Amino acid sequence: MTTPATSTDIPHELVERLGADAIVAPAADRSAWETGVRGDRGDAAFIMRPKDTDGVAAAVACCVRHGIPFVPQSGNTGLVGGSTPDASGAQAVLSLERLNRVCEIDVDNRSVRVGAGMRLSQLNARLEAEGLCFPVDLGADPMIGGMVATNTGGARFLRYGDVRANTLGLTVVLPDGEGTVLGLDRALRKDNTGPDWKQLFIGTSGAFGIVTECVLNVEPLPRERATAILVPRDEAATFELLRALETRLGSDLSAFEFMSGNAMRHALAHAPSVRNPFAGGDIPQIALLVEIARTAPAGEGEATLAEVLERTLAAVWEQADEPLTDALFGPPEELWPLRHALSEGVKHAGRLFAFDLAFARADVMRFRAAMTQHLAADWPELEVCDFGHVGDGGIHFNLVCRDRERCQRSGYEQVLRDTVVRHAVEDFHGSFSAEHAIGRANQRYYDHYTPHALKTLADRFGAALGLQASGAVRFGHEHEDD
Amino acid sequence: MTTPATSTDIPHELVERLGADAIVAPAADRSAWETGVRGDRGDAAFIMRPKDTDGVAAAVACCVRHGIPFVPQSGNTGLVGGSTPDASGAQAVLSLERLNRVCEIDVDNRSVRVGAGMRLSQLNARLEAEGLCFPVDLGADPMIGGMVATNTGGARFLRYGDVRANTLGLTVVLPDGEGTVLGLDRALRKDNTGPDWKQLFIGTSGAFGIVTECVLNVEPLPRERATAILVPRDEAATFELLRALETRLGSDLSAFEFMSGNAMRHALAHAPSVRNPFAGGDIPQIALLVEIARTAPAGEGEATLAEVLERTLAAVWEQADEPLTDALFGPPEELWPLRHALSEGVKHAGRLFAFDLAFARADVMRFRAAMTQHLAADWPELEVCDFGHVGDGGIHFNLVCRDRERCQRSGYEQVLRDTVVRHAVEDFHGSFSAEHAIGRANQRYYDHYTPHALKTLADRFGAALGLQASGAVRFGHEHEDD
């Protein structure tokens, strides 16, 4: 974003503007901001912790003027190295965690104005008192600023869409020499009075500007849910089932999650408290977790959602092509734990190589089949332990290496990553980052796969915003292997 | 977009590239492309009717190189003078109507790739065969390109969102000297691999680029609907009712439309075939049309949607603050005609001044009350005949003048328009264009109310795209009163 600082001295101006208590300098105190959840660890020059938009503007302007590169960070729960500093020791971290006081709920407008440093769980706790929720539902507990910067999707995308679909307004600080504040923050659902500039700050990792406040759409809190785990006839039947359920249930269908047999096996081995729902404990090759939800519980004499789901699946079962071989019913609190245990389960099964891919929906299974075959031939030490939100075309394509020595060889990871991404993007027109954004981990693929015209556009747009970059706009700031 | 042509001669290169049959030159043949639905009438240099994206690119490049300004047009059903040429006779019209052949439905992905010249009704007819629909539901029958250029919302925004929320991809021709084609057209629901550039071509009237093909999200076709007309206790009760229905019905609530007594009176007078649903024919001050919908009809033994709606409204009625004074039930085909007759009804009641406004939801009624009072004092010849999609904060604030002589005085319309827009934007933080975009009619308000930083950004972004504008980017190309 800026050229590296030649000195890590903290400008006097910065200390004066933010207050000494808003700067963390000693190396021993910086660790929490320097370490990401996937173990990426950098070395920061210092940490800035402004408490409001004005403080962020002052910090940004000061850094730009003094040539100090900086990395915006909110909850630091990202998975692509987008919120941690690199190893140079030259980058400052701009933490948004103290921007957590603003939380203005507008019940009539079904919206909330919230600071970038508010945790998702905190926000939902406040909203619950009004019978509302922010519907982007994640396993992690990020802060809102990071959710906007990565445009996360989550497990209920199918029903509610991503962060973009639920953002009404943003307050943004531009990384220019003035710390210009853009107020794109009206709480309107409809407004077509010019370009919707806020869109360019969603999912772009803070490269164009730092989001300090958001106006979000919120939704009535679901009061009843019903779930089932389905075993499809085969991979192709997955989308027959999805179509049948969407047709019958419409927007009551709130989740349609895919779980591979390998991922389930590792989850059940790692988390013995999670119940194995399958008859005789026999884990199938693939399974689906489906959920339906509604905002009001069934009234007297009305069918419960569990009954609706059972009846719907019975009708689907009887279809001529028999897409289902088994359906296991149970309340959400019994069935979701298996889905939620997958991520930790595969992490503990061996060396993990994780990919966050998306495709046109039917291509998820085609990619999966082709890639599994390819890997079995050329990379037999890898086990495909994938799962994901296939209802929206997303899949967390995870590979676990059973030969730790081999997969630590120099170059192994890079060749593997390049191979998987190449198949996803070139052969299946997929996305190399469905919902984790770019960060350091994906900057390489942005550079490689983004058409020249669009990279040029990003640079020119960065220049139009006054970014004093000495070159190309970088969403991840550097290659992971730099 | 470009400087006016000094000659209306048609470049030989253009005729050669598009074919002579794709150019309409004689004045007598041009009328359909020169006249808008609100009576705006211009004078075109000539009409270009390319048949595909390459043709559009050739037409655009040729016009830019020859300095011929042009106006993109698809269905020409817009309401703000965005798709008709001005009176200069210098502007060409770039009609997209022949781009109506591409219509590739992907049932598994619930998406469709469609040309900009496809009519909404044609698209829905094709989709219906697959049990699908494009959910942005309008009274008019525009072409898809214009729907993207204006980011229309419509009557079921509450459930499905606007065109933006349903656009997965776009093919865009840049108005540069090369006619550069940007392929932003992957059919992915999730993709966070850089800025989502397509957003800047949605709702910007073709100023940044001409949309030639779209990949759209489509939805399962609703198979059952139920409707009621509600008479709220007073204006404040409108949002009590909306909250109560959203909480109880969630996303089954598909429309929540506001109708003023004046608008209903004019509609019933103008369209005698429309049934007056009110007891004794007494039209209330305000009424609401609510609709619920689901994709599968009620099964045996299940409550019908009409029963669900009756039961829900009975529960709402019993609330302590008694928000409802009447509820009239009837099937959609009996109740929607009144709502659909409002627009024509007010048009025939006198000289019409129409405003397409949006607010944070509860402000709709506050604005309405304040503005009605203000108009009664200073503009007694005007009658407020408003209606709209208040479930998403939008209102078609229509004023009918009963003193035709007075309202035709010089300057009357401009002062009135400026007054209404000023109150909406300055006093109520509203939008002067909820879903009709900018066009010539609103360029004046874009110029006046857009912060300098954002106007500069638009100009710089236009330059970044290679637009050879000799000055500011204009979404409406000129003032209506120029």
C-alpha cells in the first residue's frame, strides 16, 4: 500500500494524535496482533489502536505521510494472512478492535449501525434482545470490519446472501495523505443516485480504504429450526436433492451443507463427544446437512418444522430416480455439531492444505470428482477431506497429507497449491477464493489469474482514491513465499 | 459521455461494421427510439441496432473515435429520461433490442445468461417452463439491460432484493476508443478474488459501460400466494404492522405496499373494472396491500396460505395497541389490480409531478406527513397521491395539480421539484432516486447533492476506464432544463 519505512521509529505526531496508550510498541506485547489463526506469524513495527473513525483517519494519514506501511486488522480471525504483518518488521498494524462502542439498532428499519471492532457474537447478543439477528452465520467469531473486508458468506448464504448483500452503508477512511473520510453510510435499502461506491470497499481487504463503521441489514431471529442428515445416492444426486428441496421449501431452506466421508471420519475421531448419526456407525462416502427455519414457531394445530421436513423428504425420496439412500432426522443441536467439528477434525488429521473454492453449483461435484482422481494418481499421500456450502457453490477443499516428511519438502506446497487452483480456475471456471478474500495467501493467484485490464483498473482506481502506492494495488501486500 | 458531433453524417466505418440494416437514419422511422414513456421526446442523429456484443463494441468504438455522442437504450421504459436522446439532433441512439437471442438457463445453478435486449416477460416465460422466475417484479415490461442500468427494485424487493442482489455476472463494453469488452460474467455466487467491478455498471445508466449480457440469479416460481388489504389505525401503525408481519412470517412476506386514499380514488375512477374492496365503498386515508407466497402449494391437511395469512393477521389485530382497523381478504388476482391501477389512475387525474424517493423505513411516513403539511400551506393546488414499496423504504411520491394553468407557469415545476427533493434529502436523509436511477431528470440533483469527493471519484474512475469524456462523467448527460 505504501513503500516500506526505512525506520521503525514511531512518529511523534502519531503518539500525539492517538495518545500514548493507543500505541503498543514493545515486542513482548505485540504477539496477539502479529499471529494469525492459521499460524501465520509476522513482526510488526508497532501496533496502533485508535478508538474511533477520527483516530483511524489520523493514524492512516500519519503513516502515509511518514512512509510507514500498515496492515488493517479487526478480529484477526482471517484465514489468508490478510490481517497480520509480514516478517519485515517494517509494517505497523492498524487495529480496529477499539471501534466497538457504536451499536445503534433501528428496529423499524431492520438495520444496525455498528463499529468495525464489534464482534459478531456481541452484535448478535445485542440484536437478540430485539428479536433480530445479523444473518451471516459463521463458525468463527470475527469482528464486523473484517467481515466486510473479506465479504464472508457462511453457512446460511443460501437463505440470506453474503456480507455484501446485507450491507446498507459504510464509513471508510482512505489511505491517502489526508486520511479522507468517505461517509457512504446512509441507512437506505434503495438508492440509485450514482455509483454504489461502497461496493469497492467490500471484499477488498482494506486495500482501497479502511472500513470503520457499517450500517447492516438485520433479520428477524428464526424461532424454529429443523435439520436432517441426508445420504444421497451418489454425487450427482446432490443437486437433484438441492433442486427438489428449493422447489418445495423456497427460502425456508436455510442450509445445504456437504460433508465428505473422510472429513466426517476425522471429525468423529477428534471429537468423541460428537455423536455418529449413521446406522451401525458406518460413515457414508458423502452426506448432506439440510436445515429449514422460520421466524415464528408452529402454532397450535400447525405442523412443526420437523414434520414439514420429514414430509418433504418423504416426497423427495419417492421420486423416480431415487436420489436418497438414507435420511437421519434430529434436532439442530444434535446434528450441527458434526458439521462444526469438521474443520478442527481435518486440522488434526495430518498436515492440512486448505482451499476455499467456488463454482457454478453443479461444477462443485464435477471438480471434486476430477481432482480426486488426479490427486490419487499423482499425489497418493493426500486424502481429500472436503466439506462446504454447496448450496451456493462453495467448497472448502481440504487435503490432508499422510506423509509428513514428503509434504514438507521444498516446493511441495507451492506446486500442490498451484495445481489445485489451476484446475479450479482454468478447467472449471471457478474462484480461488470464495469467501476468505485475497490476503498474502492468494495474492499470487490474483496476480496470475486477474485479467490485465482489471489489474490496471485496480491500480488506476487506487490512484483515483489518492493512494500513494508506488506501484500496483496489492490486496495481500506481498506473496506468501516472498 | 463524449463531445457533441459537429456533423450527423454516419461514418462509413460504422455502416460497414454493423451492416446497413442495423442503422436507422430517416427521421420518419426514428420516432420509437426518440420518445420515452413519460413523453420525453428527443431528436436522434441516427439509431444503431447491433445484434451482439461485438457489434456493440464496434458501434461504441466508432462513435467515440468520430466524436459522436450516443445514448444506450434497451426497452426504453425508463422514467427519468435516461434512454432517449436530447433535442440537439447530435446524439445517436445505441439500441440493444436485438441482443435478445442469448438465454441459457442453468437449472442446477439456478441462473440464466441472458442478452441485454431480452424483455422481462420473455425471460420469465422461458424460465417458467423450468419452474423458475427472475424475481424482480415490475409493473412495466423492460429489457434486462435497462433493468441493470437502473438497478430496479419493484414490488417484491422485500423478499428478493433489487437487480444488484440478483446479478451474478455482466459482460460490459467500455465507451473507450477500442470498445473494450470486460468479461465479468462468471456464473458464481461467491467470488472474492478482487474488487467486484461489475457493481459499478449496475445502476449507473450506461455511463461507465454498456451492459450487453447478464448472468442472473433466478428463483423457484412461487406456486401459492395469499393477499389482504389492511387499513392501519394511522400512519405510525404502518411500521408496527410491518414489524409484526416480518417477525411472524419471515421471508414468506413477499410484498408490503402502501396506497394513499387519493391514489386509490383516482385509480378506481379511471379503471371502473377494478373492484372497490372497501365496505360501503368508503376509501380510507391509507391502506396496505400485503402478500405472502411460497414455492409449493399447501399439501393435504396443511393450512393454505390464505388461512396462514388470516390467522397471522388475527394475532396481529389482538395486539395491545390495535394497529389494524380493517383487513380485507381476497385472492391476489382480485386485490393486486387496485395496486396496479394506481400509476395510470394518478396520471389521468391532472398534471402529474412524480418523485421516486427512498428513506430509512420509518422516515417514509414522517416525510409524508411533513411534506403534506408543507404543500397544503404553500401549494394548495397540489394533491398528494402517493403509493409505493414502503416495506423497503421506497415511495412513489406523486403530486397531482388541480390547477393546470398555474402549474404550467414558467419555473413552477423546477421550484416544486427542488422543494420536494430538498426536504427528502436534507431533512430526512433520503434518496432522490430509489429505483429509477439518474437520467436527464435527476442529473441536476446528482450535481447538487453528491459530495465533491464522490463526483471527483466518478470522473477519475471514468478516466481510469478510458472514457474520453471532455469533463465530468454525467449519468444523465444533460439537465432536463438545459
